[in-house]
Amino acid sequence: MGFCNNAWIRPAAQLRALSRDSLYKDTVAQTRGRVDYWKQHFSESPSLKAGWFHNYTCPQCAGQLVYDRTKPHEHACGHCGALAEETQAIAEAWTYARRHDISVSLFEAGVLYAAFGDPSDRDYILRVLERYAADYPDYEEYGMHAGRGKIMGQALDEAVWGCNALKALTLIGFDGDSEQGRRLRHRLFLPAARLTLGQNWSIHNIMLWHTAFAVGVALVFHDDVLLRQAYTFDLGARNQVLKGFTEDGIWYENSTGYHYYSLMAAANLLTFAMAYGREDDEVTGRVAGAYTAMLKLRFRNGAFPAFNDAQRDGPDVGVKGQLTAYRQAARLFAGTPYAKPILDAIAPYPPDGSLGDWLYGSDTATGASDTFDAGSVHLPSNLVAVLRNNQLEAMIKYGNLTASHAHADALGLSIPPWSMDLGTSVYGSPYHAGWYTRTAAHCAFIVDGQNQDPLARGVGEMSPDGSSFQARVDGAYPGVSASRALRLDGDTLRDVLTVSADAPRQIDWLFHAEGSAAFIGELSPSCLPESENGYQYFKNVRRVDGEFAAAFTMDGRTLRLRFTALPEGAAIYVMESPAYPADKAAHTILARVRARQAEFSAEYTAG
């Protein structure tokens, strides 16, 4: 049997002791219940296709449907409660969820075996994997958005499924060189690794998952040829990490969601490396830095920005919503200098009895740290900056590094908590491509009613005292350059957006805010002529005549907006637009002018 180190979870004796603690007892019992459910009910057929889980979305509000393993034909929305019709796409998405659920149960069975040594848990893992191995040639390659899988509906999901299965094998101390190991390698894991690796085409979160899985296969089954292919080749795991996480530490797709999703893949990679003694110091350091990088962009309320294809924080804001990831990281980096800032980040959160807490936990209390509660920050490698003082904060994003998961929002502005990037819905919703990714959904600028080029990339500079920031973008539209200058002065943010074109163009300035709104000015019903690129979602359009100001109140605080200068002939409109979820409404202000050059100056004052 090859070397296998399970130091990436709590020691077995500690897991057993904690399982008797009242804080963890219910969690352990629920984990046992999930595993025992699948021990009894596991069945499988290659005739069932796993689809795209992003299709598991409510057609009414774009919310996420709720998967219930016991109700294959009932699909209720977790937000509005509506029951969705069972289309083929929804039925296949449910099958995806079921197979992912099974893979999680394999991992959880491995955890229970490592803690308690019940041989039935080990037997369950091997029984399921033998079934998939026997049937794997009969599964059809299938998928349309993230490569083609067999058990799962895309290559990405095949790799995620496989990582759970490999961790289960690691936890039970499986011998990859045994007769059964050779059989599982030959029939299931090596074909799956070749299938996923064969669909690598760039540095990407998907390919990081592919290579993490393939590295795991190579280590569990001692395949040095596969290890070289999966780890050291140009698009192997090493380069996925070192090129995917920028020098500033944030995943290059510039999305909070995909940053943490990529960290999940990287954590699997490090888990396999630790378990089989194949750590790489440079890769370990880059991954460790990625856990602390996003903390620098946290807003005062603890929330992470939802830029590009990221979903907004739910009830568990910021680090609290990623506690399992940070606890896992603290365990992976225990005993190294990388552990302290991670422990500092989770120190304010006491043990909560969750599965992640029981499994990874934190044995060292360092006390709450203000390491990342600093002032303004500029991350030029990721084209983002946040201005902060004790009264107000503002974030600007001045482009994208890739079109993957990008939103077309160069020079987009966020002023939390009133005006926050909406993020996105699940991809199966028409609101994703039709609204959330569009320039019109952001506090940015639009020329001639068209979407910006999502590959636009600018330059930015922060003042030495961190009170002001300037950015310039030339590639958002052909023949157009734009700049935005922000200055934070006490309770006021001063904002000057300048757009210059090679000919007269229609230029729109947009601002979105949530909460209750009050407007100064004479408002009369109006309309906009555009019917695409997000404009079709604007409702209750009113034109402003005379003096104008606005106030938005949220969480007991008010943000007041006024224009200090507008281009000659500019018109101001007030309207409603989708917030998140899409059945909620935001307030939108649009200033429009036709000109070769336009300068929009605004002040936002917090109180």
C-alpha cells in the first residue's frame, strides 16, 4: 500500500471525541443518515443522463430550484416557492444533483470510516465505485457547456465527482496497487482522467478541476506517466495554479464565486499532494495567498463584492459564508507561516457544529484580527480598487482579464450597501445573459445603447494617501475612450466620469441603488427607444425636469446623490430595474446626452 497521510482532517480520536459533544452530535448523526440512505437506496443506470445544474432554475423569478433526493419529479423554487414544470433540462439537472449527492455521500462515508472504522462504510464506497466502473463504458459522453462527461453532464462535473470519490478512497486507506485497485483504475478512473484532461484548452477554473482530479488519480493509483501529464505539462495543474491566481492572489476570471470555486479545486489538489507526500512549495504558497487575497476586498459589512459571474452573499456574509473553505485551509497549512492569517480571518467565528467544523475545525484561537480591515486597496493584477474611510467606501472595476465569466462593466462603480454589483443569477435563467452580464445592469457607461466589449481592460492609479483613484479604459467601444476619477472626502464620494468619442455618440451614465428611494425633481412618464442589451428590463421610466437629487435609505443609513455638472443638453431618467433575485426591483438613474465628449460629475454623501 502506498503512503497515505490523512492529516488534512482532524485525527480520528479527536473526531470520535467531538462526535459525543452536544455541539456536533446532530451533525454526525445527520451525516450518518445521509450515508445510510444511499447505502439502502443506491441504484444507477447509464440510460439516465446528467444535465447542466444551472438549468435547475425557477422560470418565474430566476431563483434556484431545491433538489430533494426523494422527489425526482417535484422541483420547487427556494425563493418564490413556485413548482417548475419538469422539462427534459430540469429532469437531467435533477439527475446531475442526484449523482453529485452520491459522490458527496462517498466522501462522507470515507470520513465516517476514518473516524469510527465501520467496515460497512468502506464496503459501500467500493460497492458504488465497482458499479460505476462496470458500467462506465456504457455511459454516453454528454454535455454542452463545460466539456463532455459520462457519469456527469460535463467534463467539469466529472472531475468534481471524481475528486469526491478519490478523497473517499484516500480516507479508507485504499491500496491502488491491489487487484481491485488495478480494476478501478483501468475501468473507471484512468478513462475518466483521460476524458477530462483531453478537454483542457486553457488556464481556466474548469481545467484546474480537470487537472486536480487527474493528479489525484495518478497519486492514488501510482501512475507516474499520468502525473507528469496532469501536473507538469503546459496546461497541467501547476500552471493552472501559478497562472490562474494572479500576483495579487485573486483568480484571473475576476469573480468572487469562481475565485472560491477555483480554491476548492486547488484544495483538492493540495489534499492529494499532502496525502501522498508530493507537496510543491511554490504552488502551496500561491494557493495560501489566494485565501487571504479576497479578504482585502471585503466591505465594511463583511460582504464580498459580487463582481462578474458571482452570486451575492446570502445570509452568511463574507468569510462566514466560506467558513468550511477557510477551516479546511487552516488544516492544510497547519504548522506553516501561511496558517496565521487564515486563522485570524476565522477567529471571530466560534465552533458551530457544522460538518466542516467537525472535520477540519481550528485548534488554535488567535483572537479577531484587523489585518484586512485596512484602508484603501488597489489590486492592479485584477483591475480592481476599493477606496475606504470610516464613513464611506467605493469599489471600481476597470476591465477584465478574460472574457470567461466576464461582465461588460469597465469603470463600473459600487457603493455599499446601497449600490452593490448584482452579480448574476444561475445560468439557465434568461436574466443571466439578458440582464446581469450586460453593461446596463452596472453603474457604468454605455455608448449607443450597445454592450461594452467585455475584454476591455484599462489602467488605474491610486493616490499615495488612498483617498482617490483614477482609471482609464480605451477599448470598451471602437473610437471611444473613457476615464473615471473618484475622490473620497469624509462622508462624500466625488465622481467624475468622462467619455470621449471620435464622432457624436449617444452616451449614457447609469447608477443603480436599492433600498427606499426619494427623488427631488418633477418626474413625468416617459420611455426609452432601446429594446435590447438590458434596456428591455427597465420599467416605470420617468423623465426628470428641473432640479434633481436622490436619496436611498438602507439599513438605517442614507446615501444622497446629486449631479454637480452634466453635459449640455443631458436628460435625466428615473426607472426601475431587476435587482437580485430578479423579482426584486432596484432604482436606476440614467443621464443621457449625444455628444463627442461628455463629463458627468456627481457627489454621493452618506449619512
